[in-house]
Amino acid sequence: MGKPKKKQLPDLCALAQPGAEIAVRVTPKASRNALEDSGAGLRAYVTVVPEGGKANKAVQALLATALNIPASRLALVRGQTARDKVFRVS
């Protein structure tokens, strides 16, 4: 799993404030890795399977790239096994 390409991701730098919580709806086993900012909120598409936290790590990497912060600054606070997840910026 390489670093996602920046040009495919929306610019979410404005959300990269400490303490900010970011809600994401995740679709695992997708045909591509992508992050979309629609009117209904953020949607993440990852190609990995939702086993052993692999999909969570892939979504964390996508978000970190779009936010232009290290992945270590993102913590999954809700939705470890659900499609709807909430990440907090530290």
C-alpha cells in the first residue's frame, strides 16, 4: 500500500485543526483508492479488505494525505468495525 496520489484527493487542509473531528463513510474493497467530498459528507473508497484494521489504516493514510499532515496525527475515535468512522486530529 503506497502513498495515495495527492491530485486525486480533495484539499482538506482547512480541517487540519487540532481537536477537529472528521466523519467519513467508508467503502472497502472498492476498485480504487479515493476520497470524495460530497454534499452528504466525506466518502472514502479503499481497495483493501476490512480485516485486521487494514481498511482503517488505508482510510487514515488517505485522510492524512488530503489534510497534508502525518498519519500519526489522526486517531480513529469511533467506528472501528463500522462503515461510518470518526477521526480526530491531534
